[in-house]
Amino acid sequence: MKQHVVDEVLNRPLGQELLARDMARLAFVAQDGTPRNIPVGFCWNGSEIVICTSKNARKLAMLAQRPAVAFTIDTEQFPPKILSIRGTAELDPVDDIPDEYLQIGKTMSMTPEQRAEWEVNVRSLYSDGMVRIVIKPAWAKLTDFETTLPDNVAELVRRQAAAQGA
């Protein structure tokens, strides 16, 4: 998919709404060749998805070996709104707590005192730093079940309309 098409999908109001959420699912292939799909906190910086994790996270070895990923953000209400993204994960180890990780934490409901305590605990727990998993979207699709459908469902709707019109 051409980058300008990806950008157009991500810049739609629904795309921006979903990218403003703080939880999603990351899918990748494990070292044994089996699929993984895990919930992750994330931050959208306007051009990339950033996921922060500890330096000892098992997913890092898997992503280093097979960096192709799928990323899904969706809603819980009906009809669901879904943003599907594909890309390549790049691993960026840092010796501190990435700003993106602290930004993700800002979406949690905490009092100022709880927030300060949380940040102290984060800095203590990840004292050796973290790894930023950076995904530049190479493919994107929005599905809202009102104006856009999964391709297979859209095909069935077309077939049904053609059969009724015949």
C-alpha cells in the first residue's frame, strides 16, 4: 500500500480517534513459528506507533528475528470500530524511561499523588531503561460496519444486491 494511502486512512477522524486510545493488540510470529497476539499500551506520535517494554521482555527476541507485525485498535461498543495496521517493528533500546511510556500512563485515572507514586515506581522498576518498539504503518484499514466493511462481507453484500436486482 502506498504511503499516501496509509496516511489518508490514519488521518481520517475515526483513524485519529482510534489512534488516541491507549490499548491495542500486537500480533507477531514467535521463535517457534506460532502466532502471538498480546495486549499492549501504545502511543501514536503522529507518524509511528510506539510501544515501550522492559529490556528482558520475551517478545523482543521474537520481534528481532521476525519484525513483521499486525496491530489492531478497536472499540467495545456495537458496531465495533476497528483500525488494522501492518508494519515492521524496529527495536530502540534506551537507558531511561521513554517519554512515550510516561505519556501512556497519563491516560490512567490517578490523583496527582498516585501519579507521582506511579512514576517513582516506574523509574525504580525500569532503572536500567526500556526498549521502544517503533512501528511505521505500511498498511492500514478502517472498518466501522456503517460506511466500511471487511472485504469478504462487502463482497457478500454486493452478491446479495446483484441477486436481488436480477
